[in-house]
Amino acid sequence: MSPGKSVFVFAPPVILALAGLRRLWKLERGTATLAMLFPLVYLFFYARYTQWEGGYCVGPRYLVPSIMLLCLALGPMLAEGAASRAKEIAVVLLVLGALIQSVSLATSFMEDQVPRGRYYDANWTYRLGYSLSGQIHLLWKYLGSSEPARLGLGWDRWFVFLHKGGVSGATLAVLGLVMVAGFGVSVAGLARSVRSDTGVKTP
């Protein structure tokens, strides 16, 4: 529930998934049992550790595998015939989660937390009041400044990191084009799959 590690902050669709557990239980009790049981097992298992929150990292690292299973309960909420209101809520939660993930991935967690001692106190106890506010501040700082950050800090994406390390712009452009082409092929395949499932003929 803390603002810096909450599954509800970093994976907002979980909120809708919790609401869908009852429907999932009616449809498939085995899957519903896994969706409910695994998050609790992971939570209580890692609660025994000194760094139960996952250590210096973004979000609820230890709970990520169980979040995936919990999100199986989204299926009944988004299935054909489900309320359009649920689908609208799902889109809002998805966009919200993407925005939060964008902030956490576009900035250096270590740059914000380690030097300032905001993550752990003097006794290495996790501060429950820690939040993404520091990383949001860093994001605005680097977006509004042309001053390059040190290697490993700032807006540290893979292409920025490699460029700072001396990789040529042409090489990075080729790598980027390969990734864009792969994304295009994936989207085209997904579109064909959706059309075949809905009975729409593909050209």
C-alpha cells in the first residue's frame, strides 16, 4: 500500500482484476485459486526477509510474477458481453499504469534514491513514505535541460547509454529500425489474428 511500492500504483489494472476474481471463480475455480493464492504466498514468503520490499529497485519487484497470475481475473471482466463500463475503466487503468512506468523507466532510480538517503534510513529500514516524486522531479529536470547527464544517470535509455559509450549514430539508427520493423510485424500478426477470430476476412 506504500506510495513507492504499491501494486496498485505500478500495476493499476490489478484493481479491476480483484473485482473480477468472483467472476473467475464461477468460471474456472482452479485458475481463480492460483490467481488468489500466489500473490499471498509471495507476499508472506518475502515478508520474512530483511529487504522485504525488494531492495533498491523500482516497484514491487518480488510480487511481479504473482501480479501476472492475479491479472488472469481481468479476462472475465473484459470478455465479450462484459459491461462496457469495465472496459472503459480497464483502458484508464492501463494508461495510468503506462504513465507511471514511463516515469520510473525514464529516470535513474539510483540517482534519485541512493545519494539522498530517501529509500532507507540510517538503520537500513525501508522508508514507507518513499514515492516517485523524486524521479518525477528528475524527469522534468532532464527534459528541460540540454546538459548531458553522467553515464548511467539522467534519461538513461539504451540508445542514450550506447551513444555516450561511443557507438555511432548510424549503428543506433539501424538497431532502432530493426526494432521498429519487428514491432510492425507483430502488430500486423496481431491484426490478422483478431480478424480471424472475429470472422473478418483478411485481404
